[in-house]
Amino acid sequence: MRVVELPVAAEQFQVRPDITFLNHGSFGACPRPVFDSYQRWQRELESDPVEFLGRRIHGLLDEARAPLAEYLGTRADHLVFVHNTTVGVNIVARSLALGPGDEVLATNHEYGASDRTWRFLCTQRGMRYINQPIPLPIEGEEEMIEHLWRGVTPRTKVIFISHITSPTALIFPVAKICQRAREAGILTVVDGAHAPGQIALNLEEIGADFYIGNCHKWLCAPKGAAFLYAHPERQELLQPLVVSWGWESLAPGPSRFQDYFGWLGTDDPSSYLSVPAAIAFQREHDWDAVRIACHDLVVSARQQIVNLTGIGPICPDSWLGQMCSVQLPDGDAGALQRQLREQWHIEIPVMAWNGQRFIRISIQGYNSPADVERLLAALREAI
């Protein structure tokens, strides 16, 4: 196996050393300096709660959004903080004026909570949610887009698409999809849960009407930090998921978008306020180089598993970031996941998708080739 050097020491993170943690994609992991910043904000809040939450909070949130907006290639007043991508998807989905006969087009690679959100609304409003199949293996972007577009009808009002898919870890060509949808008069909602920190982003160039992303996964912020981006021409479409002080606000502010979602009452905003520390941590540790090294190790790991099973890869290397999903021989996904955790102390998701069994490998800066070797040894025994 080719040796890949990762430039970030595992000691920078708090992951248990007795666990081979190959599941950063599920909930992330926060570096020690960023977690220290998070706790400092919590202590500052508790030392003077009324001053912090009653007088300072709007300015503090503005200060935290500014570096995040720069990082994402957009303007701060196009963003609001939310606790996670699922919350952001719910805000958008519940706000859009969709009704009987309207269709929302997605793929069969979407995240389960997002699927449930749209299906729930379908039962309430009489609209249709369509998971268009994107077959595997996939080779080219145009091929993928054409598969998706076979699901477009005159009733299609929204395309909901993952930037990086959760079950299959594919980087979808969302900028091209958004451009084609815009030309057809279709709104676009991008689930970017896995994108910030894993791949470079410029939200203005992507051109989505709405983009929701997590900061607590690959950007390594504390849990409960995510964002909702809304194109300025679409912000008026959004309604608050929770009605609070921003509704009928008399305070001067940049927009109703900021009023509705900027402050929902008593809460702990420390995870939001720690996002600049996460961005600074990655810049200080040359995260572009980290991402490249992680990608190289993912590609190497995938090839080793393909060699073991004889089952080909589902996409070219260029479709991968720091995650990959690899098909395994048929079997009980849950049983294998438990075996890897209990017998080998490896934390990694094994899932059934489309009637097939997949294992999803996440590589972050704290991982090493030794972690992949341990996984391969376990799979040789288990399969």
C-alpha cells in the first residue's frame, strides 16, 4: 500500500486513541484549539448572560458570519446560522409555496432525514417527491445530469440535490445542475452537509437558490454549527421555522432574512461563534494540503478493498473528496458494522443502499495509513 503522509498530528484532535475512527463524515470531530474557543465562549456567556445575549449577540453573530462568508465565497448578509443541515432543509422546504401536483425532484442518493422532510410535506400538501435513480457505476458529469433530467416534468418546481452524497460519497456537479435548472425556471436547493471543509466552495459561482451546509463536519467546528445560504432574490420566500423576536422586529437590520433567523431566543450560540476559530485552525495547518493527502489515502484505501472483493469502484477518483463508499459482497450490513466496532474497535458505517452493501470510509487529518491497514485486516477476516 502506498504511504500517504498527513501533515496534521492526531494529537490536535480529541478522538479516542483506542478507536480507529473512520467515520468523520457522520458527526465530525473538533480539534482541541477550536474546542477551547467553544468553551471560552460558553464561559463568557455564563459570566454575564444578559449582557451577552441581550446586548452583544447580534454583533457577535455578525462578526462570526463575516469570515464564514469569505470562506464560502459569498456575502455575510446572504447567510444565517442554523444548528444543522436538517434544520436548514426544513426551513426551505416548509417555506416554499408548493401544493397539489407540484413535484420536487431529487436523486436516490439523498440523506435519509432530508428524504423524510420532503415526504412528510408531500403527505400534508399533496405534492410529489421523486427520487430519480442515478445508476452506478457513474463515469461522467453529463451522464449523471442526463439521468437526473429524465425525472424533470412540467410540474417540477424544485430540484433538491446533495453536493456530496451521504450514502455513496459522490461529488455531484451541482453548479451545472443549478445552471440548467435556472434556465428551466426551476428552484434549486442544495444539501451541502459534507462539502464545507472537504472541498473548496464558492457559493456565488455554484448559483443555487438555497444552499445548506454543516460547519461541524469537515470544517471541524463544534457540534451544532451550520449555515443556510439564500440568494438575495429568494430570501423573501423564506418563513421562520420558529416564530420569535425577529418576526415584526423593530430593530434596524440588513434584511427580514436576518431578522427571521438571526435570533430565536435563549440559546447557546457558542458553536456559531467558534466557526472563525475552525477556519483559522485549518488555514494555520495548510488544509489544502491536508485535503489532498486525505483524498490520496481514500483513493488508496478504496483500491485495496476493490482488490480484496473483486467488485469495481462506483466512480472515478475525481468524484471523491475525503470520503468514499465501496461496495462489499452481499451480507448483513448491521452485523458487519457491529463486528468491526466490537471485535476490531473500528468505527465506520456499513449500510444497505439500493439492495447492495456498502462501507463508507472517511479520512480526516488525524487518520493515518495504519488506520486503513487495520480496516483492511478486519475486512480480510470478516468477508
